Amino acid sequence: MKRWLAILLFAAVTLASLYLCRDLADLGIPPEHRSRLSYVLKGRSPTVSKLGDPSWSEYGKKSLNSRNPWDMTVFDNKVFLGGGDYDKNTGPVTVWFYDLVTEEWKSSGKVNDEAVMRFVELDGRLVILGADPKADWEYGSLYTFIDGKWETSRKVPYGVHMFDCVQFDGRTFYGIGTSEGDQSPVQVTSDGVNFSGVDFLTDGVSILKNDTNTFTRCYSFFVNGDTLYAFCYRRNTDSIDISFYRFDGTAFQLVSASSELQIRSSVISRQHLFNAWECLDGKAYFSVGKLYATSDFTSAELLPTPDGSDVQDLFVFNGELLILTSLKLEDGTYKNSIKTYTEDSGWGELCSFEHGQSAMSFAYSNSSFYVGLGRRVTDTPTENDPLNGTILKLSYTD
């Protein structure tokens, strides 16, 4: 009897020790790392379940790209999905969300736009930047989620396409796509009512007054330290230019036109990739199919994935860069993975799963990843296209 009591006591102490190590973190792990998913989820395999395809009821077999979950975000215990296609003009768009409390899909209503490409938070509210309003092109559209519905505001001049916005130095900057070469791709306001365009200069000369400039787009902003940068795409009559510009308080000055950034226009047409950028520890990370990093914005370093997969989406969580990748296999299916990257440790992988369709966007909440499956706009139709728009849940809850 005493022997069995000793064995049970030893087992209880061992289990308690393991429990404490798991919940309080290994003492060898620095405190600032104990909430990082690469440590918390290390060695664990998620349960993968299908949550459905909410956009199927609206688009069905037609308009394949309209079922793409261009962007996903968690807000107020809801996982919101982007959708629509601003190239094929399939709006208005129903904005679906997965209720994390009731665990069911619900509609938050429609927005009068061709697509929902980008969610942002402004002043504590969830906002959709209008990709292509089903209205006149004089102003861009913002849709703010207030009291369970989307309120429309149309004040940003020339905002035919709204790609990004950022609050910086007491002002709000909007990155837009203009229809004319002499219009600024950035509109700025300090009061939300009065707007002005910001000039873009190369060697002191405005690129907006160049006769060969057909249009300019600002796809994203980076706030690195106390400096604001703009990532811009400019099409000329005989070339495409992709460059970083630095805001000097008055205008955006050219920083680089690095050869690493002269990406093919076919890659640029992969619309969802303009959601994939983050700043962390003094570096900016962004994807145009592959992961790039820059600290001084004069050049960009390619950070190839270990398995050669494409980078589809990324975000920062608890000081760690999380990256969604997909690798097309020989049989036409995909190996989709959620990876991590840190400057000191390089690449890591949290989990992977094979599926008939490529991963496109993802979000995280309460020990679960939510992954949206979609297709690149340059892909040719395949037998797996009916899976387009499927949302998966990768749960680490016991």
C-alpha cells in the first residue's frame, strides 16, 4: 500500500510541476517571450474544423474572386471578413462576421462598394476603407461599424480606391488610388472635414507634374519610430515604379527606388497582398508574394521561406511576427502554414495543413486561428475553386 501511495504522490507532484511549467512558462524563457505563440503553442497540434463559406450564398459558382476573404480581423468578439471584387464590380458587398460567442455566421449588412479589401481601427472603431464605391468618384468612402451597422462617410477627395490610412502627428493620412496622374495619392486631414493633397518629390521635383505619369497609388503606410513612410506604385507610359517615400512634415521625399521593389505588375494585381505589412522592432515587413524587410527604407531584404512557399498574410501578435504561407503541391493542392519570424531566431512554424485551396488571410483570438481560403486573381480556374471562400478554424483549446 505504501508503495502505491508513493507512486501516486510522485505522479501528482510530477503533473503539478508540468502544469506550472506550462502555465508559468519555463524559467529559462525571458519574461517578454512568455506570451509569444511560438512558445505557448510549441509542440501542440490544432484541431482543424470547417466553419463554412458565408459568401457562397451571395456569389455561388460565379464571381470566384468575389468569394475571396481579402482581409480578416477580430473586433468585439467577432471575426469580420472582406469580400467582393473591385475589378469585376460585384458590389454592394455583404460584410459577414463569425460571432465568437454564439459560434455562428451573421451579416452585419451591406456596404455600397465593389469590394471590402481592408479593415482598420480608427479611434476605437472598426472601419472599412472603400475599395471602389458604387457612387461618383469625387470622394472616397469610409464605412464605420456603429451600433451594429455600417455608417457611410464620403469626404476624402479623389479617393476612388482607398488602400490604407494611418494617424500620425495629430493628422490622419489616407493612401488612395487616383484616376489622374497629377493627383496626389495621399490626402491628409487634422479635423476629418478639411483635406489636402500631399506632394511627392524626387530630387525636389514633383512626380505628380510629370507628363508621363498616368496614375499613382499609395498602397500602405509604415510608421517606423517617429518617421512616416509611404509605399507607392506609379505607372508611367513605359514603366512601373515601386518606391518608398519619407514624410518630411510637408511633402513625401523619395527614399529609394530599389531594384528589389521593382515587382512585376502581375504580382501587384494580387490585390489582397496589400494588406500584408507590419512594423516590429525598428523594421518594416511586407509581402508582395515573398517576405521583405527593411530598416532604413533605402533597400529591401528578401527573407525567403524555408520551404519556398508564398507569403499570403502577416500580423504582429505579442511582439512576434506571424506569417500565413501557402505552397502549391504537385497534385494541385496546397500546404498552408502559419509561421513565425524573429530577427534573432529566424523562421519557425506553428502548424500546417493541406487543403485543396490556398490560404489567403488569417486572424487570431482565444487560442484559435481563423484562416480564409481564396485564389489569386491571376490564377486560372481549377476544380478546387468551389472551395474558394471557405473559412477554417485551427483551435488549440483542449
